[in-house]
Amino acid sequence: MNTKLTLSIDDSVIRDAKEYAQQNRRSLSELVESYLKAITNPTRKKKTKLPPHIKRWQGAFKTDDICTRKEKHQL
């Protein structure tokens, strides 16, 4: 099931991301979903090399408001 998500991201980042997605024949949603899966999948925490299209996004998102798994389960 897909759910809509609203994000506040700098205009230049969005512009670059859309261009990157188009060049790689992927949607921006696919890129974001791939990134989120990569950072939240427990099996990936074993120093696995991320694909270049995912690695490019490392550090691009602020995590101040994101709950840890433990915090999320306490809600």
C-alpha cells in the first residue's frame, strides 16, 4: 500500500533530484523509497556498500524529527 508523504526540501535539491531521477529513468518517489529502505532495513546495517544512486543521498535529509524505532513503538 502506498501512502503520500509531504517533505520540505530545498528547491535546488529537488531540481537536482528530479534531473537525476529522469537521467536514471526512475521516479523521485522510487529514489526516496529506495533510500529509506536502505537505511531502515536491518540486514543492510552490515557495512554493505550502497548503490551509487542511494549513496548520493547520504546526509541529504535532516533527521531531527524522525523517531527512532524504539520511540516509534512507544507511540
